[in-house]
Amino acid sequence: MTAVLDEVTQTREVAAADLASWGARAGALSIDVLFGMALLGTLAQLAWTAPLLGWLWWVYVTLAAVAGLAMMANRWLLPARYGWTVGRAVAGIRVVGLDGTPADVGRLFLRDIAHLLDTAAVLLGWLWPLWDRRHRTFADLLLRTEVHRVGEPERSPRRPVAIGLLTLAVVCIAATASGYLVVYRHDRALEEARTQIAEQGPRIVEQVLSYTPETAEDDFARAQSLASEVYRPQLIAQQEALQTAPLASNEYWAVNSAVLEEPELTSTTASMLLAMQGYRSTDPNTTRFITATVRVDFVKAGDQWQVQNLTVLTRPYTPAPDAGGGG
């Protein structure tokens, strides 16, 4: 009887020596889950910033779906078929039942779900193997599993895994770079264009529309420098038509403006609606207050915004004077 007990005790000691260490389990988990989660997180953020349902959004979502399926296959299908996940193969460990047989797909799936308990308990479940006699997490206790050291398979996966992790790092860097180049840089360019045209647009329109008989030549030349090559001939024709009759003074200023959003707004084109007020006079004794509403299209030539087209939506109007009344 004593010999039998000694044999059982010796068997248990040998089995305990074959239990996977916490470091080996953490390393295997990092390879199997954390690197994949880093890739999924990167792709999710990029998809969030990409135009919804655009081609780049579909690229990120498709890559994320492929990465998610690969992670699930690695965690649940590969161990049932070959006895390993990629990470466990590198660490030389395996998830088994209490009888030592490899865990099947269903148990592996439920074990990963049960890992939520390890996380919910302020990560205490993940640290439990450090002092548990059988090196078990809460998920292992619940699903009656253990993790044993079994050595590396005949064909060591360390080299392919190293190549795969390097590839994953390159993919994350490339995805982040593409997100910056295609999405972030585009959004930043739009915001810069919006800020510039909101500040410069009203001043440009005021200078194009304002002139006086005394400084008409300089005023018209300034207006032409603010017009694009497309709009300049039309502007010159309008200026020549004004000079066929006695030239009046025209002074405009913008009282309200709004930048039109995409598709009008790009890094080099923009459109604005402007409410204008001003004065028009043919002689010092005749001055009329006027209002007008215009839509102006701009194009950026080098570092300068220029008028591409100017459309009068509400023609210059002189409000009627308030009717006086006695009371």
C-alpha cells in the first residue's frame, strides 16, 4: 500500500513539474492575441477616420475581418487539429483536460469566453497561476483545463512566427502611414483651406468689387490680380463696360459669409456665400446705401486664392428710407 502511495505521489510531482510556467503562458498569449489585437485596433481607428463606405473604408474593414478570422482559427481550430496555437507552439505548451487529453474546439472556445472572468476581476484571474498549485487561471478552474509543457514540435515555428510578427509590424506601420497620407493629411488640408478662405475670401471679394474714379486704374489692376485666368477676361470686360459712362464710386464690405462644404471645398478650390453692404455714389452729393448677395468660387494658384467665378444672387438693392410718422 505504501508503495502505491509513493508511486501516486511521484506521478503527481512529475505532472506538476510539467505544468507550463506563467511566463510561457504570457508569451504564448501575446503572440496569439495581443499582436492581433494591435492590428485590429489600428485598422479600426483607420476605418473610423476613412470616408464611410468609401474604398479605403472597405479595405480597412476587409483586412480587419480577415485578421479576426485568422485569430479565431488560430485559437480554436488549430489546437483541435494539430494540438497547437502559433504562440503555444513557440512556447512549447498545450491546453489539456484534467486527464491529459488535448482540449477540443468547444472547450477552447468556452475557455476563451471564460477568460472574461480573469479580466473582470481586475486582471486577478490572469495572475492566479502564480500561486495556484496547478498554475490555473479562473477560466482553467471553470473549464477543468490545465496548460502543460510539451516541448516544441518537430518543425519549430519560431522562425515563421518571427517573420509573421515582423510582417504584422510592417502592416501596422503601412496602414497607419496610409491613414495619415490618405485620410488625416486630406482632412488637415481641407481644414487649412477652410480657415484660409474664411479669412481671405471676404477681403478678396471686397477688393474686386470696390473702386473709385480717382484710383480706378489701380483698383481695376488690383482686382485683375485677384482673378484667376478663367475669370480675368470676364472681369476685364465688365471693367471696360463701366468706363463707357461716368464712373461711380463703389465701396463694398462683407457683413456675413459662409464657406460651402464638400464637394465644393477641396485643398485648392472653395466656394462662399457672402452678404455684402456698401455705398455707391456718382458725385459727392449723391450716395446710396446698397446691399447684395453673391456666390464666389475660388481657386488656389500657388499660395494665393483667386476668384474663379462670381455670381450675383441678389442684385445690388437700395433699401427704401424709413417712413417718418408723427405720434
